[in-house]
Amino acid sequence: MDPAHIASLLAPFLAPDSLSGQQLAQVSTYLDLLLKWNARINLTSVRQPEEIVTRHFGESFFAARQLCHPERRAAEPPAVEEPALRCQPKGSLPSGIVIPSGARPRAAGSAESRDLGFSNLIDLGSGAGFPGLPIKLYAHALSVTLIESNQKKATFLREVIRTLTLTSIDVFAGRAEHFAGTAAIVTLRAVEKPERALATAARLLSPGGRLVLLSGASQASDVQGFLPGFSWADPVSLPGSSSRIVLVGAIERQESTK
């Protein structure tokens, strides 16, 4: 697909931000690989290229942008202080200064070097790579682990990584229960057996980390009930959808007892 067409499809999910020419080319290549592999193995039930761009890439980029807005964090502060979340090219602003995205001037430096304010991310049940791989494309410096137990899907993820020559990204081709690492951000989309998946996701969070969930709006209350020890920001509706949301949660600060 033409990168200019991809940019127009992604605009509602990224506004007022945008992708660089290199990032758009990477999305185009990724899309081509997905369409080719999807003819052989079931990576996604979505078949139309334009819908794949909006439903998969768009939603993933939108989730990345939610991590850039402090006002959309969970209400309670984490137990460990974390850097301010910010979406700007590295070096564009002095450390610790946050300017609202709509007011931020275009800074020097490549868009793909965006600093999101955290260093690592785990994408749980990555499937065809969403949302973890697009978030990696959005901020190349981010260290990402894609957890996918289906061996064919894991092979596809490795092929995307190889073709796009991405670094600081790994695929764990096994069950998440067997993965020993943690990360500041854990992402997952709506999954089967959500209670078990959410418990696993919570275990993978490092202290002060954030859980980011893409799900149906009808599942929001259930999700919050499955993790009663979490505080949650208000759900954010995905552009063009009345039924899909992004939820961001964090473990509530525990008061010390004396």
C-alpha cells in the first residue's frame, strides 16, 4: 500500500502527531508481509488492507500515544517514581519538561527516536505483533519482548523483525507463565480467559509499571474486577469506534504499616 494512503488512514489515531517517511515505509512492508503470511496461516480475521491499517496499526499507535499523556494515567501514583511520559524526539526538550502534545513545536531529530519515558515493554499474546510491534516502530529505542506461544505466529514475528532490521526486540515463543522477565509497560489485546491473562500481565510488570489493555468497552468493568489491586485511568475510546477502548492501569500504592 502506498505510504501516503497509509498516512491518511492513520491520521485519526496519531493526530496531532505523524509518522516519518521511514516509519510509513516500515508499516507498508509489515502490511505486505502480513497479507502474504495470512494467506497461509491465520494471523488475523481482518482481510482488507485498509481495515488492517486502521484496526491493527491504528489502534496500536493510538495506544502508544495514550502513554504520552500524564492526565490519562491511573489516578493513584505508582509505588516507585517513574520518568514523565513524553512523546517527542530525543533531545528536543530539557529533561523532565513536558509540553502538551497539541502545543509541542516540531523538534529536530528523527520521529522514530521518540522517547516515551520508559525503556522496556512486554507484549503479551502478541499474535501478529499488535500492539507491540507498531509501538516499537513508533519509538525505535524502546526495548520490546513479544510473547507468543503459537510457533507459526512466532516465526512470522521473527520474519517481520528481520525484514525491518529492528534491534532491541525479542520473541519469546512460549507460554507467558514461563517467562521470567518484567517490564515497565505490559500490553495486551482482548484475549480468551481474560482473568488468567490479566493475572499473568500483572506479574510481568516491574514496580511502578503500567498495564495497557485494548479491549471492548463492555469488558471494562470485568477487567477492573479481575485486578482489584489496580487503579485505572478513565477508558479512552478508540477513534471511529463506540465499542473499543484503551485502558491503562497501575498497582495501587500500598500504605506502609507501623
